[in-house]
Amino acid sequence: MIDNSIFDNKTVFSFEVFPPKRSSSIETIYSTLDELSDLSPDFISVTYGAGGSENCSNTLEIAKRIKKSCNVESVVHLPCLHLSKAEAATMLQQFSENGIENILVLRGDRIEGRAPAGDFLHASDLSGFIKVTTGNSFHLSAACYPENHPESESIFSDLNNLKLKVDSGCNHLISQLFFDNHIFYRFIENCRLAGIDAPVEAGIMPVINRAQIERMVSRCGVVLPEKFKVMLDKYGDNDEAIMDAGIAYAVNQIIDLVSHGVDGIHLYTMNKPVVARKIYEAVKNIISIPKTPALAS
């Protein structure tokens, strides 16, 4: 189980992976896991779709492999909007039986044409349910949004929702991707002012092609700094150049974040271990230095 003491003196470094498409065998991700585990991450999280418990099997199998074969802590994503309490209880039992002790609690996306199950309308509803039904059997993490959740009414309502997650049992936060560190620093300051003191990992996504960033902007509404736009305009039509530039941009983000005392870096790998390795090799000596006492803008 993840122990929050890992955040005390070091910059935590972790990865996200996702299961292969349904048309692909689960074994196609095993070499990716092996390559990522060679980089000694503090944990690897595994996503899965928002459609209920039928999507859980591959996520669970991958999480088991990370924990048992790669000897790395694994975190399962658990979106709850389309999940019933009965399904949630069954899944928690499966996690426990398979040695999975860490959960990233999420509301999850709305599925077109399908009504929510109605038991969990917010991530905090699920984290509260887990705490009531299982006690301290799981380490709970939650997502946070430096540029506000797309559906939030204001920064204040977003912070209130985030505090509900923490107060209901989530003691570790992972941020949505962002490309402007100053936005993240302002978000952290607002969190602390709101009484949210859980460690926050910065979510970093290296841009490796133009289509990827266009999807992210459309889906997440992230702000692109001017220097990022210049980079995209200059190199976006050259696959090799934009990959190199995107990796360099991510590395520079991480260096700045670590120098400001960020609690951790959560790298959205897109199942690209070569990209993850290049970034890790560029920052491994930086993240190994004891972190500064507090994040500041």
C-alpha cells in the first residue's frame, strides 16, 4: 500500500498506463510494464473506462502484474458515475482478494445514452462509501484540476468539491495535465488557503504529435502558453521534431516544478515507454535531490 510518508523528503515519480484496446491481447502491454518498472517509479496507475464493472477485468489483471511481477505499487482507477453500490462492493472485494490496495477514485465521464446508476454522483460519494465499508483497507487518491473541472461553475465550487474528496478519505491528489506551471502554482496556493493539505502530484503529458494535443485541448480545455503554441506551429508537422520538442518541454516543466518543491510528478505515458525513459533519464538526478520545504510561485 502507498504510504504518504513517501512525499516527506523526495519528489515522488509515477506513471499512468491504460489497458490495450479490446481488439488487442492484454499481453501487448506487458513489455511496456517491464520497461516502465525498470525506471523504479513509486507507483503505476491503470485507467479503465467509465462503463461500469464490465470494464474492470483488464485493469485488474494489469494492476496485479505491476504489483506481483514488476514489484511496483499499482493504483487502479475507479470511475463511479455508472457504478452501483453492489458493483462497487464486488469490485472492492476483487481488488482486496488480488492484493490491490490503492484506488484512484473518480467520478468518470458521462456515457451518451446511458443514465448514471444514481448511487455515486461525485467521486467523494465513492470515497466515503469505501471508507465506511472497508475502513483503511485501501489508500485512496483523487483527481484535481488546476484549470478547474470542465463542468465546475467556478474555482470556488471546484475547490469545495476537491475538499469534499479529501475530507471523505482521499489523502493524495493527482492533477489533470497542464502546460503552464504558473497555473499549477496558483492552484496549489488556492488549495492550501482552502484547507486542502494533501500532497498533490503534477500531471505531466509529453506531447508527441499535433493530433494528441488537439484532442487534449478539446477534451480538457487546457490553456496553451504562447511558447507552447510557437513550438507546435514550428514542429507540429514533423513527427520526429514534435516528439523531441514535446519531450524537451515536459522535461523543462518538471525541472521547474521540482525546483519549486512539487510533491510529485505523475507522467501520463500514453503507453510509450521510450518517451517515459527519455524524460526519466533527463530528470532522474533532479528528482533524487531532497525537495524544498514548500511550493512557491
